[in-house]
Amino acid sequence: MKRSSSKKQEVNVISKEHNLPAGKEGRHAKMSRPSYGNFGRNEWAIVGGPCTLIKILADQIINALSPQYKCAYADAAHTDEVVLPPGRLAGGAILDYTEQVNFQQLNYQQSFNPFQLRGAFAAADMVLVNGNHHQANAQVVIIYNNKAASLQKRIDQLTNVKMILLADDAEIFDFIKEAVPDWQQLPVYRTDETEKIIAFFKAEMLQARPELNGLVLAGGKSERMGFDKGVVNWHGKEQRYHAADILKPICKEVFISCRPEQRQEIITEYDTLPDTFTGLGPYGAVLSAFREKPDSAWLVVACDLPLMDSETLQHLTANRNASSIATTYKNVFDGFPEPLITIWEPKSYPVLLSFLSQGYSCPRKVLINSDITLLNAPNPDTLTNVNTPEELEHIKGVLHQKLAAT
């Protein structure tokens, strides 16, 4: 993704958001904000060395981590020449899209701010940034003797240094020791210790894996069934409670999704998460969960799956791919993904909102048209849902046979 610019200094990203005057923001609804930086949740500015060295390091890290993570890189043009806008931008177009043989290319006319950049980099698991030109939430500092003055100019940008790299015989500058109080606790490697540098980023990405919460979808009106499917007693208790119980061993927190008026019906032993995106069914329930905890992944299970068991859920979590927007099962009847037994990753939140803004509220459509990990269920019968009295009677017979067999 490229952005044209007629002046080199215009390439630099706006490194901080423009905020409202003091007292004005309090007039708006308080919301949980995702832990984004300028580009994404996991971003590192490599700063202090020559841009050529930064590019080489970025290439090595990306080559090593790209088989497992979606990696991105942000830089600036390294020329003082005036560059004409490419393609149709020179004629006044604001956007020029080209479908190349091995990649897609988008050129923009207008400048980016952090809000737009986060959208552009939303699919990336990690973003490496040339810190000589852009800022990021975390920093990797290169100690390069000939770049001391340049690094000292950026000392205020060193707010969260994670690693220090020494070029050749360089030693850590005194002004770095003053600016980074915990510098002695940081990993310090030479710039040619590639394996150690890559191991650092692998460990950082493992630590950054989103925690997994559980969400039982129990807010439907069950119009085809004629009564609330969540209160059917299949396994000695109401199904919404049974589903929550089998989620608890594999999730940090488990919530029962419900309509606001249902909240008083649910016993206090179980946490509830009322819909705040109303009138959208399961789609709204998932969005409501992300609105509450946007940095968590959500293992969503519908309350009309009476054959769902711990083994099926454990198989899903064991094969979870946090780099996809979702990990889900294939429906054996139609081959499509099954959205109501799915792990939705935090990066799916903007995707779901984008589909909604285009007039779509079908979670299956989102999965079909997005980058997902699609699994075969170890026992496809566990994906059977019950929506009508006839289906209910059939599943009663199946469960009766299972009990008789044991």
C-alpha cells in the first residue's frame, strides 16, 4: 500500500492523534478501546541505525516470522527528489488500484492519520517500523556510533524500549542510559546476532497472543421453537448453563450473552453480557462482546447445540490460529463455516463492523469472505442445532440412545 507525496517531509506519519479540548471528550459514551498504537496492537519501531541496516533487520525478522504471523512494514521514501504521483493519481484520482500478478497495489493521494493507518494495517499481527521516520508503541534501539546525534534528537520517542542492538564495537550511549532507566534489564545483542533477535520477536508474539474468553449465545427469541431454547434441560441443567460450564476450563472468563431484559433471569453464578448492538441476533452478540473486551478473542457457542461436548471445544482451541480472523468448523451438510461454534479473534472486530456498515449482518457471510482457519469437527454430530419441536424430539432420542449405551 503506497501513498504519493510531492515532498519528503510529508511522508512522515502523524505520530499522535488530534484530541478534543479538555472536558469535551466526557460528553461522549465511554468505550473500551483496543490497545492500538499508530499501526496496530503489536508494533516496534527500529530506531538509531542507518535506514539500510533497519531494512535488513526487518527483512530478516519478517522472513523468519511470516510463516506463522502476518507481518507488515512501515517506512518512508529515502530520496530528496520530487516524485510524481504514480498512475492515475497524477491526473487527480484519490485512489489507484492495480491487480498485479503476485500482489495487489493501492496508491493513495491523501495523507494518513493513525485512525486510517490502523484500518489499513488491521490484518497484520506484527508491524515493524523504520523508527527514523515513524513512531510506534515499542522500540528497538540500535546503538550506532555515527548516528548518536540523530538518535539523541528522537530521545522523547523512546517511551517503551524493548531491546538494544549494538552495531560493531559501539557501546550504549550515556543519554540512552538516562532516558531508559531499566536499560540493564533489557536484552542487548549485536546487530549480527540474528537468531537471538528473531527469538526475541517470537517470544514477544507468543506473549501477545490474545486471551480467550467464552460467550454462550442465549439471547434469541426462539420463535420457531416456541419457547426459550437456552432453558431446555439436556444434561441436568439449563443448556445455557451447561454450555458455560464446558467453556470454563478452556476460557479465562465466560459470559452468557442475553437481551437486557433477560439478565434478571440468569442466576448470579454466571456472568452475563447483555446485547448493546440490538436487533442483529448473534452478530450483535459478538459485536457486543468485542465492545466490552476488544483485545480478547471470543469462543462463541450457541445455546441450541445440545450435543456439543468438551472434546469438540478443546479440538477447536488446540488448533486455533490467532493469525486468522477466526477459527471455526466446517458444516458437513453444506461445507460452509459454522459461525456459532467459532473462535473470533480481536482482528475480526473491525471486519465485522465493516460488513455491518455495508448492510450485512450474517456472521457466516463474514467467515466465507475473510481469512479464516476452517477445521473438520472430530465428531460432526456435535454441531447439530435444534430450532424446532421436531428437531428437539429427534435429539432427545439420540441422547436417550447414548445414555442407554453407557
